[in-house]
Amino acid sequence: AWGNLIEKAVGIVRWQTFTYDCENRLVKTETMADTQVESTSSYQYDSLGRRVGKQSEIKGQSDQKRFLWQGLRMLREESPGQS
């Protein structure tokens, strides 16, 4: 995993797992409680390696975020319905 964190304990009965792509970018996180998935997030990147999207599901509730960039500077983070 090229030194990337792949799992960590969160309290006594919860832990998180982390998945990376071939370019070492974080593409997925999962939080588990006992044997149940509590939350999942996935991340999207553009051809320049900038994170441009995040989709999360926490206990059945979905959330999406979009990241807007100008060059290497992130301008803002947007959620659907946000202006």
C-alpha cells in the first residue's frame, strides 16, 4: 500500500478501512461497527489528480459534494441544491 493507511480503530468496536487507486489516491473509505457498514465514502479525481467529487452514504442517507478548482487552488466545495 506504499505507506498508505489501510485500516484504523475508531473506539472499541468500530474501525475504518481505506482503499487507494494505482496512483496512491484515496478512492474509498468505510466505517464498520461490529460487522455492519456504518458509512461509505467514494472519491473522484480529474486527469490532473485533483479531487473533484465525493459521494457518501451514512446510515442510508446519501450526500454528494463537488470540488471546483482554478489551477491548483480549490475555489469551493458544493453540495446539490447549494448555490
